[in-house]
Amino acid sequence: MMTILEQLKEDHDNLSRLLAILEQKVRKLRTGEHPNFGLMAEAIDYITNFADAYHHPWENEIYKHFQGRDEQLDKAMNYCADQHHEMIHLGSELAESVDCILHDAVIPMDQFTDRLELFVVKQVEHLKLEDEELMPALLRVANTVDWQTLEKALSRPEDPLFGTTQSRRYSELYQQLLLANESF
Ligand SMILES: [Fe+2]
Ligand SMILES: [Fe+2]
């Protein structure tokens, strides 16, 4: 069993790996190359259906626990919670566009690339804000009892990509991540 802080770091590391893959897709699209949209769809699906659906609500619960302890921290937490909301919106728009492409609908590629890039930029910004500003502020006010309380209160489903068993819907993405690991 991972602690909450370990889990948080793990989630963020995993998300960063997927966002790096999507950044690479943005670069390919900008040079006019045709990227693997199936793989892209899996990465976006994971982020919107797992990260947006479980990681962020799980963080919202952590934020709620620490609400009212420190003004700066409250500000950062409220801002991050707003970003969670915004990312859901961007993610569902993007998922819809990818779905259209996979179903051979004609979509202007430059518009699609802008949308993908905005999604990636917002996600990366958010991770950075949580890691560099929110977490240090939160760690300053948190004590052992807080973590014990949260460990008991919070639960979440098995991760369908980075967990012990992988869902078939992410099979291509999983292979890609294994390959990327080997080349490091
Ligand atoms: Fe978050
Ligand atoms: Fe996060």
C-alpha cells in the first residue's frame, strides 16, 4: 500500500509520461506528419477517464481536508480545484475531436493541433502548480494525524494502465510505454 504522498507522486509521474507522449504528437502534427491517432486516443482516454475522473476528485478531497488552515494554501487549493474543472471541459472536447478523426470525419488539422496543445499545456501547468506551490504549502500545515485520517477516508479504483492489471482498452499505449522505458 502506498501512502497518499507516494500515490500522488506516482500519479503525477505517470501523467507526465503520458503528457510527454502527447507533446511529441503535437510536434509531429506541426511538421505535417500523421501521428498514430489510436495511441493518442488511448492516452487522452486515460487522462480524461482516469485522471480527470479519479485523480482530481481524490485531490479535491485532500484539499477539502486542509481547507481553512492557511490563507495562501486555501487560495492555491481553490485555484487548482478550478483548474480541475476546466481540464474536464477541455478533455471532453478533445476526446470528441479524436473520436471524429478516428471515424474519418474531416477536421482541420491545425485546429485540432491547437486544441491538443492547449490540453497538454493546461495539464502540464497544473501538475507544476500542484508540485511546486500547492504541495509545499500543504506539507507545511499537515501533520501525521492528517495523513492517518486521509488514508482511512480516501479510496480509489485500481489504475487501469499503471496498476497491476492493464485494461485492454489501453493495450497500445501500454506497449508504447514499455518501449519508451527500454530506450531510456
Ligand atoms: Fe490536480
Ligand atoms: Fe494532481
